[in-house]
Amino acid sequence: MEYRKLPRGDERERFSVLGLGMGGIQESPEEEIEAVVRTAVERGINFFDLCAGGQKVYAPFGRAIAGNREKVFFQLHFGAVYNEKGEYGWSRDLKQIKDTFAWELDTLKTDYADFGFLHCVDEDSDYDDLFQSGVVEYLKQLKAKGIIRHIGFSSHTPSVANRLLDTGLADLMMFSINPAYDLEQGDELGIGSVSERAGLFRRCEAEGAGISVMKPFHGGQLLDANTSPFHTAMTRYQCLQYALDRPGVLTVVPGMRNLEDLNQLTGFCGASPEEKDYSIIGQFTPAAAQGSCVYCNHCQPCPAGIDIGLVNKYYDLALAGDRMAANHYDKLTVKAGACIGCGHCDRRCPFHVRQSDRMKEIAAYFGG
């Protein structure tokens, strides 16, 4: 299992790149929910999203992590609430949110949450409501007391996400990332143009706000040619690797229903590079995304030994204002200036990037 450090966290806060979303498991028996979480932890998964589909999930989750609380990280959503039947809903009412949070901590048998999330901030009105209702101030108070360790938010909308990032409050953003959404081929939740979404992800990495990814499979639609907007099926591992290659991403939290889903997910760790290669999306790319490197490294191997995807990522991040990008680039063993202009990468790039020209541009930018 690979782990990635929360940029604004301490050394302990390193998250497994594979996480679990608990929103789809509520139909399983409590014993299986507990078994899924316990098995996930045994396999190295330490990050969980607890925007659950129902109250039923919390007690077995708490039992599963008992004795391992300091090794496990999870998101609780301030605005996700449950009715008298235990069914999920959402609210901006401060008292209801406070009552839900108190119940969650009690049921989970813990005295803190790793992340207190502003839930589903998709509209400017959501942003305004959360500030005006006192929810944001409540989260700030909880953080000051150590009852939540970090503030975060979930959203589907780049413009609203940027407003929240402007506040400087968020250490983690949960965002929907998959090829359909990023290439403007998704549903009503695939909001934002190719450039808007890419710019948001680069901003997060440049400013040290991590990203946890929801909807990596586009609700399963990308896994079936009959439902995919591209009319071609992708695999789970292609979708997972695509999300993990976006700037700022720390972990991907697909929904789990049972142990079978968990087994499929953790198979990613042993999958070959060929099984994770998502360059097929080059066939789906709209004109707006042509000519842009997505760091897929389908152009490899480079005869000169350049990690072309990584070189491109550091360049894009530097242009986005990441002050550390030049330092990361400088530590590369083989830099862009080593390009011999053979054209191998140009011929293989599924997004029609002239990488040989770009290597000259990058080398000049970083000074040789």
C-alpha cells in the first residue's frame, strides 16, 4: 500500500491511497460491515469517508476500529444528518448538526474526528448558508479544542470550491474526479470545464490542500460500455490510477458494499502497470483537452530516461504558483534538458502533446 502525507498535517498523518467510502454498505448486515472495515485496516487501508447512507454503519465501524483509533483517519460531514428511521438527509440547521456530531462521536466510541467536513457545498448559496448559520464558526471552535483535527469540505463545483479555498480554512477537499467529469462527458455533477477542473486540482497541490476523491467510477457507469458516456468500458484500476495521478490527490474513496468489493479494490495494489494504464481516454478527449499532458506516462519508456509525466507535473505546478515545484524538479536525476528529440514520446502520446517541444520549454523555464 502506498501512503501520502497530508501537506498541512503532522508526520503521522499519512493516508493510504486507497480509502473506503461507507455510503453504499448500509444494506449489508452489521457483521459484514464490521468485517469489511476490520479487513480493510488489516490490509493497510487507513482512510474512510463516513458520509454513510444510514445510521446503521456507525456502530459496526466503531467496533471495527476499536484498539486502532490512532491508526485510522476518517471524515465526518457537518450537514449530513439522519431521520428517526436512521435514513440519510442533509441540513444547515446548527442545532441538528451539533446533535448529529455528538451522536456520531458517542456511537463511534471516540472523542475526536480527524476531519470535520462542510457537507456538499455545491452552490454559492450553500457557502453563504454555512457561514451565516454558524456552522463554520462551530467547526473553528471544535478545531481549536482538538475535537476535530482538520477542517475540510466536499463539493462538485470548481467555482464554489475555490471560494472555500480562498478562506484558508480547508486542509482537505473531497471532490468528484473521474475521466468523464474531467473531460466534460459526465452528468449534472460533472461541473466545470476541462481547464477549470485542472486548475482547481493544481491550486490544491500548490497551496497544500489535499484532495480525497469521490465518484472515481462515475457511479459505476465508466465500468460498463452500455452506460459509459464514452461507449467504452474502463476498468476499476484504470479509474483509480487516473484519479491518483491528478495533482493534489491523497486518497481515493470509492463506495464499498461488501467484502467482494473490498477484494476487488485491494487487488489494485498488486496490479501491473499495464492494468492501470488509462491512456485509452486519449480516444475520448475533447478538443479542449487536446495538447495537455495528463501525466499518464503512456509515452514511456523515454530513451533518455526522463520521467516525462513528473516533469510536466512539476512544470504545471510551478506555473500555478507552487513554490516547492522547482525544488522538486531540481532533485530529479534526469531533467527535461536531457531530451534528445527522438520523437518517441510525441508518437505515443494519446493526447497529441508535442512532448519533445515541451521538454525544451520546461528546460528553459527551470534554467537548463
